Amino acid sequence: MKKTVFIKTAALLILLSSVIFSCSFFTDSLNEPVKDYFKEYTETASVIQYKISTTDILKDNEETLCVPSYNDIEIIFYMINPQRFIFTAGNNMILSFPNLNTDGFSETEKEEMNVLLKSITLTQDETDTTILHLTYPSEFLVKAETGLEISPSIQLFHPVSRANFGTFKPLTLKSNSPPPPVYGAVVYKDAQSGTYVLCLNMPSKGMLQGIHRDVKTITIENGTLGTKTSSAVTLNDDGTFSFAENSFCVGEPDSSLSASSAEFSVYGQPATFKTGDKFSNENTEYIITLTDNAGLSASVSTSVYSIKLNEIAVKDKNGGTVSAGSEIQQDEGSSYATLTFIPSQTATDEHTGETKDTSDSQIVYEIYQGTDDTGKVLYNGKNSGGEISLKIPAGTIFLRVYAHKDLFADSKPAEFGIKVLKTTLFVSPDGSDTENNGSENSPYATISKAISELSDITIQNQINLLGNITLQEEIVISEPNANITISGNTAQGNFGITGNISSAGNLTIKDCTVNGSVKTTGNLSLCGKTSVTGGITLESDGLFIIYDPAENPLENVAQIIFAEGTNYKKGCDILKPKDGKTLTQEDCNRFTLASDRYVLKARDDGSAGYITMSGGSLYPEIEKDISFSLDKAGEAPEYSRGETITVKAALTDSNGTESDCTDDMTDWKITITNHGIDTGTESTTNRVTIPDGTTNWPADTYTVTVTAKYKTENILYSASFEIQLPEITK
């Protein structure tokens, strides 16, 4: 591609300075042309150069650049922008497509195109103000296939004065992929006439009905003799076709024909071509080319003694084998699933036994939405050789993918249906629950709609917010085995939800402000910069809030509320650090409890935040409370080596009456640690004996940790005490 050379701003100013102050321009007053020139390149901004992200660019009959539709296309625009103006799409940067002609579209197709036009994005680079990024999503390019002009027009304005810097049309561009190549071409013999017959598969009905309804001609060239035969191809509305020349015939080869080497396999729409070439000892080569109305073409070659390629391998993002009926999760944070297609490394000549290197075979692919090749064509194409990875959208997908290498026979296709599960969906305040599909380019309007559209709510699912969701909604996750992350983390910042959330399953809220309450009967994880303004209500016993202390600097994360009937008591762990991280008291202080009598305290080892007494005067709405004490009083009583420590338990009821309940406690566990290091001494009763040794028990402060349950309750009560061991006397 031809590149436009431009001078960087600083160099330009130096150059202008040298020109202005040279003899002919150094006057009392600069002449107007130089003033205008200087003003244009120092006080305005303009687009002067571009680069397209893909190398798969062709030119049609009119020498117009054509891009394929099988992947998103990004165009990078380089600007002169000496003042470092900030440009915002829809504000002082207007993108339009004045030459996009949809006159031949139905009203429904026009509506779909209008929706897809909104998915095209133009943004200024976050770090370099001289760069703009224009992205065409694949979904739009597919809709614009067969040569619609998608040339961008960019109008720039001063961000404050609104002065018009001009409208820039840096390139002419069309969305048009070359025709799919014929598949499985091999040479057969007609013994009666002593001539070769070429057998091939034309593109499928779905291909010729969809994005390749502009196929025009087929040409067969004898690479040995240099002869060519062409025929016009007439396409019917149902994707079938006919040839103008009698030497071409629609249908399978006659049963009287025999293979010269590789056998012919019928896939798609079979056809034959009578070459008229007599048998010879040469390995005659044939080149088959399909050409469309715009002059774009696709060619393959085969030969009389072709070697059949081995089948390709299809792998998911984790390297697992993908086969018929596979269910595949989308990539993390994406509405697509990545599949990799790998050609076989070798193939064997059945006649000579010789092994050939086929690792550079091209991958030819057809991707359909639906259960077979009559569904909507998503995209098709081929690579330059070796393995290729494609992004596959969610839904029911049909694949036809095979390996091709010139002068070899095509491999048997990987031809089967799979299901890409909707595990990552997008929600935007500008989205639609009725017209959109939940992808990043076509988001839903509500989180509830996204939850209802998840393929399997029990596997890892993620819902990404593309803006602040201000529409009030009640978000209900009723499945107890649900596994959902709601994330507001984007390049534009952290977004929020207005509404209340009720979850029976595992819910993760990431980088999101919930302007409402969260009620949960499953585990709740708070990741990144997350806060809940309406409080978190724990509606059943034994729940934990899993918190990421390292990523959340917010001072107030949430208030924790215990629903009526739950049995959260003093000593219960309710806050856990994420992924084994350490929880500090500062982290616990970012949460408050609904009861003034209780506070959240970090355990000494940072493994959890637990409920303990605050010393306040208000009593919680509970029936009883359990507290522990040692048989010696004091803040850090002294014990001797070999001495037994006895722990007692007391019950305080709702009237404030305290009674001994030591004998009612079960599942006792007492451990002794020294500055967080386990001494190895523990007990399963309410008594523990300090070993009568001197070497491993020096004079120091030790921590005695006690846990136990009351009768048959499943609530674990706990307490920690410090004790002292004195110096050893000699």
C-alpha cells in the first residue's frame, strides 16, 4: 500500500521558521500566504495519513480498496494536531458514510444496517493526540458485502470555539471479499474418450445466496499447455447455479469415470469440466478460478497425480479438541470464542510412499449461523498458510473448514455443528432488549435481559457494562448454582447500576457501583473498585463476602445487614480476602455492620474478618450470645510450662442474663500460636496443656485461639486470648 509521508509537528515548525526568516520572507509583516500556511499547520488539525490493520486488501476493477468481512477492521488515521486538541465522537468529531448506498436493501435490511452503523467507532488515541482509531466490526462488514462503499468522512471542530477544521475523506473503501474457492478439485479419467475430466465442488447454496451472490465467471486453465476455458455462471435465488458453456456440467461425475489419483468427495454443489485433454505421462496441472462482478477472484490448482491432504485439527482457546456437538465458552471479556484451525504437518504419496511437508497448507473456512450451510453466512476466506485463529460469535454455528495446498487434493473438511455458549454479554444504556443480541457491538439495555439470555447460568458467566445503567430494575438471580460476574470495568472508567440485586447463587460484582441493595443467599464477591450504597443483606447462615482488598481503595464499600432469622453471632467469619490475600483491619473498616454493638475485626493471620463486640450500648436482635473466658483473669495472664489452660463458655440471652454453658458446647478446638507460628499444640476439649519443655517454649507472648459450637447449632463461635510464659529460672 502506498504510504503518505508527512513531517512531524516539531520538525514542521522548525522548517517553517527557517523559511519565514529567510531573506525573501523576513519582512516587517509576513505576507498573507505564509500566514495562512502557518495558521493551517499550527492552529488547526487535519487527517493526513492512514494505515489499515489487515494485509488482506485487494483492489476491484475500479482500483478501489476492498477489505474482507471475516474479522474486525481497524484503520489508524494520523493527524497534524500541534495544539493537541481533544476530539470526541459525536461532539467535535463527526463520522459519516455519505456514499453508503442501500437502495437495493429491503426495509428490514436497512433497519439492520442502521443499527450496525452505530457499532462503528471512531476514537482518539488515549496517549497520542495525533492518532485516531476507526473500527469496522465484522458484523457490519458482512452486511455491507458485495461491494458497498463504506468510505469514511471525518469532520473536525475546535473543541471550544467550534471552528470548523474541515471534512476529511482520506480513502475510498469497499467491503468485498473475493469469491470462495472451489473445493476438492481432482482429475478423473474418461476411458471412452481417453481424456481428463475435472471434478470440483462449487460454493454452497448458502455462500451463493449470501455474501457471494456476485460470482460471475469460472475459468479453467491448463497450466501445462497454457490453454484457458471460461464460462459465465448464472446464480439462482436459492443459491443453485448453471453454466453457459457445455463443457461444464452441474452434478456429480458419471460413474464410468475413474480417479487418476485422489478420489473425489462430494461437498456443497458438485460440478465437472470436460477438459478435452488426452491422457499423458505428464503431471498435468489445472488452475480453477472464480471471479465476481468487481473483478475479485479466488484460484486453486490441482494435478493429475495429486496427493490428498490429511484432515485439519480444530482446537479451542485452551487447546482442547473441538468436534461435532462441542459446546464452547466465549473468551473472557469477549462476545466471541476463539477457535484455531491447524493443518496436518505431513501427507503421504500413496503411489511412491514419499512423505511430503504440508504444514504450510492454507486453511479455507466457511462459518455459518445455524445448523448447516443453508444458514446465514457469517464469513469465509482462506489464510496464506499454516494455522489460523478465528473469532466465532455466540449461538448455533456450522463450520466447514479444510486444508488446501496447490497441486495437492484438498483434505476432507471438518464439517460439523457446534454451539458457542453465551457466557459473556454486554449491557449499555443505549442498548436494546428487543433488537440487539448482547454482543459488544449490539448490547442489551438491562442486566435482567442479559441474565435471561445466558446459555448456562451455572458455568462462569460475565456481564459487562458499557455505561452507567440508570434504568431502575430489580435484578433477580434465582438459580442457586448460578455463577455470574457483573463488571463495570472498561477503558472509559468504572460504571454503575441503579437497582436492587437479589441473588441465590454465586455473584461477583467487579469495578461497579450498585446504587441499591444486594441481597444474597450465595457467596458474594466484591472485586476491584466496588461499592454497594444500599447495603448487603446476608439472607442465610454461613455466607461469606469475598473481598479484594488490594484492588479497592474506597473508604466505604458497604454496610452489612443480617436478615431476620439468620444466626450470625460473635466470632463468625463474614469477610474473606480474595485469592488467599491478607485482610487488614483497615480493610475491615471499609465495611460497617447494621448493629452498633458489633464490629468487624481482622483475624491475626489476615485470613478473615469476624464479628466481635464493639462495646456499644445497643443489643442486636438475637436470642443469645456466647462468650469465652480463661480460668485466669487479666489482659495477658501468666501460665507455666506444663500447666493446663481451661476455657469456659457463657451464654447471654436476649434479656441480658448470663449463664455458664461450657458443658453445652461441642466441637471444641484450641490452638496455641507464637506470633502467628503454630506451636503444634492443640486440643479438642475445653482444656489444653502447655508442654513441659524449655527449648521450644521461650519466654514470650502466646496466642490461644478457641472455637466451639453451641449444642446442635452449626454456628462456630470463637475467641482469641494472649498469655505470657515467664523466663525460665535456673
